[in-house]
Amino acid sequence: PSTGVWYVVFNMFSNGANNTAQYQVGKIVTTTNNSSYAVAAQAAYSISDTNYWESCTIDAIIDVTNTTNVKVKFQQQSQSTSGDLHSVRRYIKWIILVNQIT
């Protein structure tokens, strides 16, 4: 994205398989120096049965003052007692709140 203040939304959802407990964690991580990343926002959910869908939305406001140094990453981590997730889907939305024109 360009410089400005951005509202970032990271949505992820999945369903379980094999009657196992699954745990999902989503994070938005940012850096202002293109090196050291920190968690800006995170959320988690669990799925306890086959074919049950769960989801979570993670959102953050990011002030992009410099497109060289300010970066955003989206992370999703899964943990399962056994088996697999049937389906994992995600989407990311960027909405500019303040446009910084120099």
C-alpha cells in the first residue's frame, strides 16, 4: 500500500476433519524498520467436531509512514490433536482511512 493510515482486516475460517480438535491462531504482525516484527493484533478459535465451521476476524490500524520500512505480514498457525483440517480459507482487506500526500 501507499503511505497513509490503513484499516487492515484479516479473516480466516476452516472446518474440522476426523472428529479431532483443531486450534487456529491468526496474527497481523508489523515492522516500522523493515527488520523487527511485533504482533499488532491476533485472534484464535477452535473446532471440536467434523464439518463444523469456525472463523475469526483480526483487524488493526496501521500507520504507513514509509513504504520502505513499514511492512505487514499475516500469519496463520494450526494445531491439531490428530487428522487434518478439511478446508482453510482466508481473506485480507485494506481500507485507507487517511491518505498522506507529500
